[in-house]
Amino acid sequence: MKQVFGVFGDPVSHSLSPAMHNAAISALGMDCIYHAFRVKPEKLEKAILGAEAMGFGGLNLTVPLKEVALKLGCIKPDLLAKRIGAVNTIVFEETGEIRGYNTDGLGAKQALQEAAVEIKGSKIVVAGAGGAARAITFQLAADGAEITIINRTEERAIALAKDISAAALPGKVEGRGLSELKDLLQDANVLINTTTLGMHPNIDSTIATADDLYSELTVFDIVYNPLETRLLREAKASGAKTVSGVSMLVYQGAEAFRLWTGIDPPVELMKKTVLEALQ
Ligand code: ATR
């Protein structure tokens, strides 16, 4: 009988995870299927326990369930998921234990590594202080990056930097206002956008223009809808190297796949599938 994997979310019908994971499953010849399920936050615990009872192979969680999952008694989160305050991957152990992980930060790290960025010692400016910034910054600080979080609401950036500093990770983290972007970039290697600026339908907005950027920078926009955001176009115009949000999406999914199956999935095929779905 086919083993079922899935993503729970609400809304979830536009999730790219089914296409991406089913492409990997079929290339590997596995007798499995990955499906999207609409689950409301108040039904999450029942849904997870139901999936466990039915022998699901594993789950992803997306908006608005990642933070809710951390509060459920049935899930044992690992330290990184606890620190981030969100679970995006659930593994059903043979012992009956239900473990929670967060692979978003690892996805971002691997997207940067694919673009030949050496994380340790890098000076990274992270724009935004929401859930995505939190996952990415915890991971990159653990890997020894020196990070400045900048945010429209400066207090949120300062609060996030304080939380991460309290974990005593190898990398230093500071919080500032978004208006300091240009000055901070003079001394940075990488800019990461985690804000919603540039995301459909606000496709003309951007945290920076070509004048703020330069050719030695790597500019990573975690937004993947549209595929090429205004920020990435501005970065290209300045000669900077660019990394698209599709890479992070694919690498966080690949990491989840590894946690469930112990198998390295075909990342290039997963990326091609996502790119085709977004065309
Ligand atoms: P997620 O959890 O997906 O990261 P979020 O928590 O809603 O999303 O965070 C969105 C981020 O985009 C925040 O950092 C937000 O800044 P504020 O904390 O000041 O709200 C940022 N953001 C959204 N709209 C913005 C805008 N028009 N200008 C600048 N930053 C914006």
C-alpha cells in the first residue's frame, strides 16, 4: 500500500510542496504519495494524531500551523525548532514518538552555500523580523555569521536579536532600523530579504534599489512569487550575485525528505518542478 506524506496548512491549495515531493518520489521509484490537506489550527493536534494512526510517512506544516504545533503536547520539538518557535516538519518515529523540526533555516543556509557563500565570518544583513527572519537568523548565527537584523519596526529587530544573543551561538546578532540598510551594506557580504516587500501583489516594492547595492554583494530574496522580484532585478543591475527564494523552498523540502526517509532526494529535479509550476 502506498505510504502517504503531506503538508497541512490553511490555506494550502497553492502549496508547491506536493509537486516538488511527488517529483522526487517518482524519480526515486518509491511507492508513496504526497498530498496537501487543509487543516484549521484548532484541529491540528487531532489531524497529526490521525496521520500518525494511519501510518503517514511524515508531514510538513505551513501557515498558520508552524507556531501552533510547538504548543501541542503530542510533538517533541528539537532544540532548533524550540528556539525558532515553529515546526515545519514532523517525523513519526517507530517508537510512536512524534518529533518536530524546523528546516527553513537550513534551507536558507544551503541556498547561500549553493551560491558559494561561506557562512562562517560572513557579514549578513537580514531585512525583516518575522517568523522567516527568525528561522534564518538562528541557523546562520549557529553557523558563525555576523548578522544585523533591520526592520521597519526597529523594536522587533532588537527583540529578535536579543533572543538570538541569549542562545549564545557563535555568531553575533544586532537589531537596527530599516533606514540603516544602505550604511550597513557598505560593510556586508550578504543581504537577505525576508519582508513581504516585492511579494505578489506588491511586485513593485523593494527594500533596496541598485544604488544601495554593489557587485561584491550576494542578494538573497526569500520571496519566490514572482520568481524574479524587483529586489533581484535591482541586484542584477548593480552587478550583485542573486539567490532566489526557490532555492530555499527546495532545500527546506529536501531536508524534510531526508528526515522522513534517510534518502537524499534529487534536488535539481525538485527545483525544475517548482520553476515549471511557477511559470
Ligand atoms: P513571516 O512570518 O512570513 O516572516 P511576518 O511576521 O508577517 O512574516 O513579517 C513580515 C515582515 O515584513 C516584517 O518584518 C514586516 O515589518 P514590521 O515588523 O515593521 O511589520 C515586514 N514588512 C511588511 N510590510 C512592510 C513594508 N511595507 N515596509 C517594510 N517592511 C515591511
